[in-house]
Amino acid sequence: MSNFFEHLRNKEELVSILAVCYQLLNQGGSLLIIQPNFKYCYKEYYDFIDHQLPITHLSLQEILSTIGFKIDVLIPRFLPYSTKGNPSSPLLLSIYLKLPIFWSILGSQMFIKAVK
């Protein structure tokens, strides 16, 4: 799932969707999530009118664990918050992904791999 949860109306919708994901996955199946991390982008989060539900890596980890998922990978700061207005280049993206030091500086989106 990529950049979906911030559009939900409330926590109950989030829990409901994650519970369905858990039910639909086979044992050992993975749920991959890229999501704005409110902890690192709170100033810009509501610059998009359709953002409604603020979520941090800690709150999402808690919900996933409560439902029964095991957290396999959790990267609180992974991708930049937005690429809007920034030049995009496959080469720059490739370099960025290979150098995690940049993640801690520019990253405002989390990555989580949760396993059933």
C-alpha cells in the first residue's frame, strides 16, 4: 500500500482495513506499506486537502502488532514526503535508495513490512 492511509477518515477505518488485509493474506504473506510519517512531516502534512488521518511509524506499528502482524522491517524515515516540484530522475532515485544516510535527512515517509 502506498500513500493510502492518510486519506482515511478515522482510526476505526484504518483498523478495519488492516484487519481485512490480515484475513486475506496467506500465512507468511507480507503487507508492504509506504506512508507519510506524521512525526517527520507534520508541518506539510495538511498541505494536501485530502489528508485526514495523521499516522506515525509507532502508531502504525502498534496497530499492526495488535491485529497479529509481525513487523519484519520498519524504516521511520525512508522516502521524501513529496516529489511535487522536484526534478525526478531514475539515476537520482537509484543513488538515493543506495545511500541510507540521505533517508535520515530527506525522508518523511515510512516503510513497513508486516508479515502474517
